[in-house]
Amino acid sequence: MHRHSPIPIGEAQVQERLAGRRILVTGAGSGHGEAVADLFLTAGAQVAALDRQWAGNRPAPSAQFLACEADITSPQAVEQAVAQAADTFDGLDGVVNAAGIANTDWAEAVTLEDWKRVIDVNLTGTFNVCRACLPHLCAAGAGTIVNLSSGQGLQPFKQRSAYAASKAGVIAFSKCIAMEWAPVVRVNTICPGAVDTPMVRAGYSAETLRDQVGPRYALERIGEPHEIALAALYLSSAESSFVTGIVLAVDGGRSYH
């Protein structure tokens, strides 16, 4: 059997799929968030790209794009960034929460400070952004929220106690608000497996990803960021108009459930 390779997606295949939609993407400076922001711009959306710190590479604003800076653990900073995005684009139609951090300590070795930081960013940060965006999504109608959890939130393994707990919390939180905020806002969750992002690269060598991690997956490879972005595109578009409350594993067959 030959290893499966991603099917190339051309610009023409996604153009106009998000035309007219105004979407806030968190963690947009790298990894999943950057891939989502890039794809959504190609698909015709206006994108407010939020990251904790853009440093020297903050992209220039345009009619389609706004770079916002905020630490999602701060409700006040999030409120300000969301207000800026809504004012710039005259509202918001959707959110993709892609910001997150990792921790690979054994449970007995995780410091309380590190535990709280992982929960604050991955879970409470998601909560802060969803709550701040809700009035704008309700005002727009047909709002969408896509929260990124992880395969660790479905099937955790060793040295992921803080991370897996935070990501399982994202799943439960998303299901709750999918019920509470329906029918005006649809809320769905994506659970990526290992994907070639800076966060994953920081934890594994290229050889380990190729020779040890990839072969554990049914497709015998790790994912690419644009493959997660394509799932977010579907869940943010009218194509998924009858879909809410789902937990979508985009993991190359890491988990079957």
C-alpha cells in the first residue's frame, strides 16, 4: 500500500464559498490559525486575524483583512479586539478558535502554574472569545463558531494530562453552547490529529514524525494545516447549514468512534 498524499486544492475550488462572511480567527499568527485565515481570505471572507503578539510580521490591514492583537486569557483584551473587528467589518458572522498551547509533562510533574496556563489559554480563552462574539453573531444571524479541540480530547495518552483536559473541556463547552445558542448560532468542534505545525514540530523531530508518529495513523502520515482549514471552511459555510454540535475528528484515522 502506498501512503496517501493530500489532494491538492486549487484556489478556484474555494473561491466565493465564504463571500460576504466576516470571520474572526484566533491564533492566526501561525499553525492552524494562519492556515485558516489564509484559506478563508481565498474563499472570499473578510478576516479579522487575532494573535497574542504579531511582533514584526503584523500584516497590513485591507478591506478584507485586519490583524488584531490580544491575549485571549484576558476578557478585556478580547472584548476590545472583537469590538475592533466588528467595527471594521460592520459586524461578525463567524469565529474560528484556533489559538492554543501544549504541555507534555507527566501529571505528577505539571506545575500548578503550567496547569492553569494551559487551561486558561485552551479552554478559558475559547470561552472568552465565544462570549465576546455572541452579540455580533446573533445580530448577523446564521452565525458560526468552530472551536479547535484535539484528538487528545477524544483519546488522550501519556504526558498530556493538562492538554487533554483542556481540549476535552473545549468539546463539552462547545456542545453546551451549541444547544444554548441554537438556532441562531451553529457551534462545531474539530479534533485534529498530529499536524505539521510549529507546536508539533517543537515536540517531535522530523524523523520521529515521519517514522514513528505518521505510521500510527491509518493514512500513514501526519496532517497538513490546510487540511484542518478545509474542515473549518466547511463548518463555517452554508454547506453545513444543518450541522451543529458535532465533534469532527480530522486525524487521518487516528481514532475511529
